[in-house]
Amino acid sequence: MTATGLRIIAGKEFSDHLRSRRFHLLFAILAVVAAVGMITGAVQYSKDLSDYNAVQMIAENEDDPTLAGNLAGLKPSVLSAYSQMGMLMAGIGVVLGIAMGFDLVTREKESKSLKSLLAYPVFRDEVINGKALGGVGAIALAMGVVLAVSVAIMALFGIVPSVDEFVRILVFGVASFLLVFTFFALALLMSTVSKDSGSALLYSLIVMIVLSSFVPIFAYTPVYSAVFGDAPTPPGMSTYSYQQSSSAYTVTSVAVAYKSDDAVDPEALAEYERASREYMNQKRAITDIVTLVSPTGNYQTILGAASQPAGDNTPGLGSLLGALARNIIALLAMPAAFFGLAWVRFMREDIR
Amino acid sequence: MILCDHLTKDYNGVPAVDDLCLEIPAGEVFGLLGPNGAGKSTTILMLVGLIQPTSGACSIDGIEVAAHPIEVKKKIGYMPEDVGFYPDLPAEENLDYAAKFYGLSEAERKRRVGDLLTLVGLDSVGTKVGGYSKGMRQRLGLARALVNDPAVVILDEPTANLDPRGVLDYRRIVKGLAEQGTTVLVSSHILSEVSKVCTSVGILARGKLIASGDREMLSRAAMQDRVTIDVETMTPMPRLTNPEILSAEYSQDTCSARIVAKHDISTLIAEALYAEGILPRRLAVEKPDMEDILLSYYTEGAA
């Protein structure tokens, strides 16, 4: 491989992306969405922080350690703003990735410039690698600008993240980049296998819908229940649920209460607990597998974990990355697989 | 300079190029002729390293294409039949992009691009290539094939979309290349174009080289088969007898005849008429034109 050919092609692709109206439009939408998300998140964060401080003051005045203890884990974090931005990014970023990649090869076929390009002193792999590299550069630039804009907006609101929060923001940025890159690589693959750009776009959208919406449906309760059965019902008892939430995350716990005159069979209760545990374990395993297959699922899992507020019970960054290792690997593996397939297909492309 | 050694390319078991052996010396302007589907473009794609031969080999300037494609690509300039460019870039940027791959400095690229656009008559066109006509693209394709000042230029159907002025410019450019000693391979099914610029030709049919040599040699070879002689006399002529005569058609008054012979026997016919005391009014040998020659070869190759 000669680095010259790769550099020339990557440079042209990068420049083409930056000059493309499509990129301008989507990048502008992305930047606006990020800015709006950040402003909304920052305003909400300020409000949550104010509410938290007020509750803490009441708890301290009431001298009620139970109340203070219950609310201690809910201290708002600046990362809640990124959580909101991330939800928007999952939609727009995916479109940006597809829009940047779906015609990279088909455009060359349609303009009949591919044959001439391959007749220059350049290896085939330099062509596909250069196209990918140019696209990755443009995505990285777009993500970098969006991240810089978000930090600038936080600074405007007087919010200064701590080192831990800043690292988590970087994790969010890298995950967002990988999400866009995944769909860029998918679109590049479709561009190599399709005869024209219209087909490549259509196939990309179909796979995107399958990965982002269709696959995760299997982990949702109604579909899951239809396939694997309902959760076991408790033996003759009354239940209630208690839910706490903030703008950034939701904590749900279920408590079971017994009336004093209820006759509970201890064996039935033990059987219910065993069946419940088994059901939940199975459901978690299937949900985890489904999430790993879905890039947006992985992204949202990473986003959710990275944007958890810092507190005494919050895992450190090392533990966080350890817990997210599978999702991070999946988010790395999927674009690698798409690009690998695109590479092989392009290398075998029949030029006539 | 260009060598094909038992070059074969199969597509799904069907040979597009079949055991092609061809040698084109340096400085030659060689015309590769053949009907559509004869294997001309496939041969060229193998020569420029875009496809691999099924068997056999080809080389440019002694370098085997399949083994050293980059070295070969640096030596050649190629214009494909369906010439394509980046439509959203002007001609200068399209050529500059191509020139970058050959390691030319920026100043050198700028000078070369300017010279080539002047050479092909596109120097005053400011629009993006997307707005070019087919003929203009063809001109630009020729310029791009010359961007690296190649030792070998390979042109696939170079005049397909050119207007008469464009064709004249193309001939001028190819002749200029020949004067510089550049080896040129022109593929075409338009014989008149090949005959105007090429010093030698090869004829492909069904992937096989069925004839090659200089134009005169091919013409002579074709004439060796049969010659038509038109005879017109002032008075009725007798039936001509000669072992060389293959067939003869006489008019009703036997004052004219169309003789088909194995060779040119016009002198013998004149002597025979003179011996009979008949004055010939017209005695014309019909030499087959190049199109007839080509068609005869195609027919022969297809048989």
C-alpha cells in the first residue's frame, strides 16, 4: 500500500463532505439540536439542583436522616443535560451517518469515475480505506464541534463539570461518534453492494430500522411476554409500586405488602420468588443480547450509565467502563464488521 | 512495449478474450479493431490492471501488469470508453486530482493541467464538468489520459462522442504523440478512425486475434482472396476464359462484364481483348475498401 494514494483519496473525501450541502444541512440540524438539548438540559439541571438543595435544607432542618438518605443518591448532575442531548443525537446522528455514506461508492459508479480512479497508480484497498477515512474525519470533526458547543453552552450557564464529569462527557462523545460511524459504515457497505445510490439509501434505511427499532421490540414487555410468557404472579397478595425519577434517570422499585389477615403459604411464596428470579434473569439476558445487536441500544445503555449522577453509590469511571465493556465492544465491533464487509465487497467489485 | 502472452479472460466460463498473443513495438500507433463484444475493452482492462487475466499474462515496457500494477499504471495513460468525472468539480480540479496520484508537484500540476486543457480546447470553459456535453467529456478524458506524460496511451473508443472538429483535434493529438515516440493503443469499431491515425492494426473477433499487421498488409491479404474487375467494351466481347476467374457476369449485349478473379488479372483481360480486336472502354479493378476488409475478417472470425 502507498500512503500517498490513501492520503489523496481521504483528503478529497473529507473535503467533499465538508463542501456537501447535505452535510451542511445535517450538521446544522445536529448543532441546533445539540444546542437546544444542552440549553434545555442546563435549565433543567439548574432547576433540579435548586430543588435538591431545598429538599436537603428541609431534611437537615427536620433532622430526618431517612429522608436525607433517600434523596442523597438523586443529586442532579450536569450529565443530565447530555442525557437529553444524547436522545436527540441517537436520531439525527444516525441519519447523518447514513447520509454521509450511502453514495460514496455508487456515486463513483454513477458518474463512471470509478474505472478512471482505479486506473490511477493506486491499490483498491486505498480507495475504500480513503473513503472511509475521509468520512470518519468529517464525522469526528462534526462530533468534536458539537461537543465543544455543548461545553461552551454549559460554560454560558455557569456550569463547570468536574474531572470525573468531563471524562464521562468524553465517553458520551466517543459513544456518539461510534454510533454515527456505525451507520456510516453500514451505508458504505450498502453503497458497495448496490448498483445505484437510491437502492443503497433504501437498504441502509431498512437495516437501520431493523437494528434501531425492530430488534429492540423483542425486548419490550408485550412482545417478550408473547414469546416467552408472562411474569409469574405472586400468591394472593396486594402489591404497590413506588417510582422515583428525575430528568436524568428513573429508579423503580417494587414493594410487596401483606395484610395481617392474609394466609400466605411459605412454600408458594418461595416458589414465586424462585420463578420470579428465573424469569427476570432470563429477561435480562435476552434484553442484554438484543441490546448488543442494536447500535442505538448500546449507545443508550452507555449514555444512561455515563450520565448517572455522581454520588456515593455511583460506580467509579473504571467500574463504569468495566460494566459497559460489552456495549462498548459491540459498538466498536459493529462498524468494524460493516466496514470489513464493505472492504471485501469492494475488493471483489467487478469492473467492466 | 505492449505484450500479450496467451492472454485469456473468462466470464462464467465464457471466454471474452481467448489466448490472445499480441506484441506492439514502442512508438507504434496500434489500432485494435473488432465488432462489439469482440473482447477489445476486456483486453484493455487487463492491460491497465483493472481486471486479472484468467490465464496468460500481459506486460507494458517489460513489466507484468498483474504482478506490478502500480508500476504499470504510472507508465500508462488510459481513457475508458465510458469516460467519467466528478461532475461537481471543474475540469481543472478533475485533472489536478488525477495528477496528484502521479506525484507531480503543485506547480507542475498547474502547468500541466493548463497545457492539456489548451491542447484539447477546453481552456476557456469555466463550468463544472456536470454541465459538459459528451464530446467535451471525451476531450477532457483525452487530457486526463495524458496528465502523467505517459509512455503508453490506451484509448478505448476515443471518438465515440466527438463532433467532426473534435475528431480532427483527436487525430492531431494522436499524431503528435506518435511523433514524440509515445506508444498508442486505440480500440475502436470505427475503421475509418483507426485507419486515419494507426500505423498498424489488429483485428479481434470473439476474443481471438484473427489478423494483425500494417494496414497495407491487411489490405493485400484481403485482396488475395478475390478481386472484382469491371470491363466495358465498344463492341460485344467474347466469354473470357482464364483459370484465375472465379465468376463472370455479362450484360445482355455482352458489352460489359463483372469478373471476379483470384488475383488482379486486368492486364491479361486487356491483352485478350486486344487480341480479339475489341476496344475496351473501361477496365477497372475494384479494390475492396477497408470496411469491406474488416467485414470479411469479422465474418471469417465468426465462422
